[in-house]
Amino acid sequence: MAITRREFIKNSAITATATTAGVTLPGIALANKGGDDIRWDKIPCRFCGTGCSVLVGVKDDKIVASQGDPDAPVNKGLNCVKGYFLSKIMYGKDRLTQPLLRKTNGKYDKNGEFTPVSWDEAFDIMADKWKAAIKVSNKENEGKPVDKMTSRVGMFGSGQWTVWEGYAASKLFKAGFRSNNIDPNARHCMASAVGAFIRAFGSDEPMGCYDDFEHGDAFVLWGSNMSEMHPILWSRITDTRLTKPGSEVHVLSTFEHRSTDLADNSMIFHPQSDTAILNYIANYIVENKAYNKDFLKKHVNFTKTPTDIGYGLRNEHPLQVKAKNPNKGKLSKISWDEYVESVKPYTLEKAVEISGVPAEKLERLAKLYADPKKKIVSLWTMGVNQHTRGVWTNGLIYNIHLLTGKISEPGNGPFSLTGQPSACGTAREVGTFAHRLPADYVIMKKSHRDFAEKIWKLPEGTIPGKKGLHAVAQSRALKDGKLNTYWVMCNNNMQAGPNINDEMLPGWRNPDNFIVVSDPYPTVSAQAADLILPTSMWAEKEGAYGNAERRTQFWRQQVDAPGQSKSDLWQLVEFSKRFTTDEVWSKDLLDKNPEYKGKSLYDVLYANKQVNKFNKQRISDDRGNTYKNSEMDDFGFYIQKGLFEEYRRFQLEGSKKGHEQADFDTYHKVRGLRWPVVNGKETLWRYREGYDPYVKKGEGIRFYGKKDGRANIITAPYEPPPEVPNEEFDLWMSTGRVLEHWHSGTNDKACTRALSCQYLMQFYTCTQKMLNHVD
């Protein structure tokens, strides 16, 4: 029997309503019951950043079923369509099971055909290419201070890495290869949210949690189609809207989508005009004296951002040449009166003119934020974060919550949602960005590098002090021949990244460069590489993810990976064995620290009597089931535990507070905990007295990421979009999301292709009507 997309969504909505109402459905009952011949265990979902927990059923070393986890606080037994198909994603017919190297006549050839090789041969040629590039880097860095060093080796990682995979990768590159040229694909999405959190609060990640969805009176979506991007969270908001008297939903978007169906106030605005709307709301609050005067006096500073900063393009690009303050971002303090003057031009009339949204809709939204009796949760994803002024737009949303004091308490707060399962827990928290170290420490500060080197048991000056190349800069450097070896893990950037034809593909196919892609499937990226390494997936390894509400969740390895596939963690650590410090560190560093001479990077980084201090052990659950751990078997110690406990030292011993996580063993016993975890207790709302252990009695609120404990309200203007439709390109391109589809489709295409095709046909038909001016 065929099912239409609309019928599927309708049925999912019924399931969502039943689940949130506490009704047990047959599927959930089956998950609880299980079967004598199927072993069930908890594991966080592989897809978006919601962090749903599922139960996976294993039989004969294969995942045969997955069900919603009824004990999970995030999803309460419900899964979306992607979650229900999790048991299928590892068993595609085109799954890669052995390393593939481009060869001609038995030798590596950049233009050769992919040929099966052993892991030894794959790592041998990789190591040769890496050593050659590092040798050139060391020559170029002779005589340079540590904060001026550059490197010709790089890595592009992922918010889909497990926590310890990202941590091991950051450590290998920043300390082992002495290269900060490592960046995650979260650079293309969450980096603007990170920048805004740091600028406003001095610490990354949301202050609230998913419990806000039950406590809030109103929910405002800024460029987020939660119905299809985060359907499980949307079911919780839907339940509140349908059962709580007086609750309401406001949706702002550049086009109509499934989330607008529930909206009490749907606003379709011209692209990039959301900054004008946000400034109008701030002006409305000021003019109507709806701001929280006491809160502002005690907890807020007023600042402004540089303007006319360009768009991060190449220096010779006309838009970059035209900019008066290219790439500038340092804030300067202003007074309350100066802030008031900065938002004064944004009247209702101006906001209507710029945005195209009817006046009554905008005014209704402004009155909502200004109402002291209404608890409001603002939510956003890529509509804000992939904005050409993404950091500004994040900050403007914070401004409204700070002006009214509606922040860091149940039902009140700004909430940046994430699209990958560990964009928070890995990409952001363990330091995989080109400028970051774990736990909000940064490369550019010597005291932070000193602290990292102390934890990692490395000599002073090992970690370079210059920011590495971010994702876009990496592509430019590859094209320009300034980055020569490049390892891509857990993403499909050749399909999903920016400016593929002009920047990325020429860099990857540059004959001076060697590109490695680790992936379980032959993606577009894999096909553009020189070497493909087959990777273990999800339940084929022990892992940990951190979701959008700061919840860290662990899982056990459930099954073996097929063929010769190995986890990203194994690949990183095993590869480190092929290098000695003499081959990759500078003579100057080794002369000052001769005790490190001749040691392998594996010994220095992973077998350092800290990471390898946890012996092999039997892994079991409280029901007596036992589980494999392939990496523990290969390396001879519990490497996941060792890496996590070393990483925890950044949280427990440094000057940065409020990042603590529980010990390793605790997480296997729970459905995740939201950090900071202090004395075994998780934190639901950060910065608020009574919830956050770092806010003392009587302080009320303390934004302790900043030295003075005060958050920044940051004024930023509306700027017209840098490019608008013209005769040659006469349509806006607005990104969106489809319920059944995820990212570039690497893992979900085989399962959901039939349903997604209906949506693609809708897009095609709609576009044809616009182009042909047909009604």
C-alpha cells in the first residue's frame, strides 16, 4: 500500500500526540518487551542534534530493529522517520569495506583508478605524504615564534564524530603534527552561534534546556522549520500549544513550510531583513519602557560591533575590497543612551518597508516580547546561523532576551538548535575548531596553550599559537598549493560545502596535494579523493555524543563493522604510530626537550600513562549482556575511557568554570546528563541562582563566562544583502530541510528516497511556475 508524504506526517503527528500524552503505542510496547533472541540496548540517534535515545535490537551480530526509548527524557519513546530507519543505515549495498587508493600499473597515481589496498599500504603512502609536507612546514617555520607558525597539513572533521574521536583528532593535529589547520563541518553552520555565545556571554552553548518547551508560554521560530528539522522537539512544542491556555507560536521564515501550519502568527519576510525586524522589536521595547531596568543595571553591558566588515571572501574579491573594516569583530563599549539611539531608526514603518511583513504581525510579535507576563523561548537553526551576518543576528536575538530579562529560567531564553548529533559535544566542546582547545580554551592565548600542554604532558611551545585555517580557508589553501595533505572525516563536503567548482574541487585535484576521505559509503567527497578509508558506523563502535541542550550520552559497541572497516578513532590513533617526534617536531623544540626525541606520536599522545591507564576490561550491562570494544582489543587498553577522563581534566582543573561532566562510568548508566555536572547533579538552566551551582546565593543571575559576570548587549545594524536577484539570476536561493532527508543523504538515501522524491517534485513544479510566470 502506498503512503503519501502528507499521510506519513499526519500519522507521525498522531504518534507524537499519543506519546506526549502518555499513551503507550504498540511499537513502544514492543521495544520494552523485546524478544528472547534479540538483545536490546540504548543508543543515541545518529542523525540530528536533538539527541533522541533509541533502543537497538541485535541478532546474529546485526542490528535488526530500532525503537524509540520510552525511558529517554528527550524523546520519551518517540522517533521521527529517520530514527525508525536507523537499523537500515549500516547495510547499504555500496558500503565500503576496504581501503581504496588511486593507482595505475600498481603505483599511486593522482589520476588512476581506485584499487583495493591493505591498511598498511594506505597508511604508508599517507605517512610519506604527511612527512613530506611537514618537512616543508618546518623549513618555512625556522626562526618564527610559536604564534607565527603555519602548516601544510590539515583536517576537516565533523559534528558527527564521537566525543573521543574529535578529541583524539584535535590532539593529533594541534600537538602531534603541530598544525591548527583542523576544523569541523560545523564551521558551515554552528560557528556563528559559537561566536555570538562567546561575544555575549563568554561561554559557548545554550543556557536553557528542552524543559523550556513545557514551561514556555510562547515560542518564536527565527529561520527554523522545527516540524521537519527537529520533529521530536516540535511534538513537545505542539503539545504545549494545544494543551496550555494562552500559549502561542510565531514563525518567521522566507517561505512557508510545515512549521507555519501551527503558527498563530506566520511572518514571511524578505531575505536578510530579519535583522531589521529584531532591531524594531528592541526599539519597541525601549520606546514602551518594557525593558527590565533592574536586570540591565545589574547584569548587562552595552557594546557595539564593527560594521562594513566584508564577507570573509578572498582579499581581492570586490565585496571584500569595498569593505571599510574587513574581518573586524572587536567590540567597543557604549552607553545606554547610545544603544537607544542605535535602535531608534528601526520604527514599525521601516521594519515593514524592509521586511515586507504586515505591520499588525510585527507589532503583535513585539508586544509579545515586551509583555512581562509572557515566558518566551526563541529558537533558530540555519536560517540565522548561515546568514551572511549570522553572528550579528544571533546577538540581536540575545539582545531582546537581555533587555527584558527573559533568560536563563524555565520557559524563558534564546535557544540555538543544532543539526548534527554532536555539533555541541564534539565539534564545539573538545576543541576541533581551528582556533579552539577543549572546554572554551583558545589557541591564541599562551596561558591556555600552557594549560593544554600541561594536561597533555607536552613541552612548552608544542602547540602553535596562530589560528589555523578554517574550513573555507582550507579550500583556498589547497587550491593555492599552501596546504598539501588533507584528511576528511565524517562529512561530505565536496557535495555540501561552499564554492565547490571554483575553490574546492581544484584544490582537491591539485597534483601537489594528497586528499584522504574516511567514510562508510562512496560519497561525492570519497570519489574526489586520492585515498578512501572504510569507516565503522554508529553502533559498530563505542561512542558518545553531546546534543543541543548540553546533554552528553554514551553508547556501547553493538556489532562488528563489515570487512576491514575501522572506526575514525582507530584510524587516528593507529596513524600516529607511523611518526616519531624527530620526523615532525622542529629541531629547536627537541633540543630544548631531549627526553622526547625518538618517541612515536602514539607514545607521546595516547600511550602517555594517562590515556592508557585504564586496562582492558569486560564490558557488560546490568542485565548480564556483554559487549565488544574493537579499539580496546586492538590497542590493549580502554582508550575511550582514557581519552574522556583526560578531556575531563580541562573541565575540572582549569580557570574556565561551568563545563564539568560526570565521570566516564556514570554515563553508561544514565540517559545522558546536562553539563555542568557538579556533585553528580546536572544543570538545567545556566547562570541562574537555584539552578546553576556557580551562581552564589543572592546573585540572582551571573554570566560567569565574563570576568565581571555581565552579558553583552551588542548593537548591530541592518545591512542589505550583498547580492540580490537580477536579470541573470532572478531567484532567491533559500535553504530548507525535508523531514525524511538528512544532510547530503550519505546515510539515509537508501531508506527515504521514495518519500523525498515527492518533495523534490514539489520544488521543481514551484520553480517552473515562477520561471514561466504561471499561476
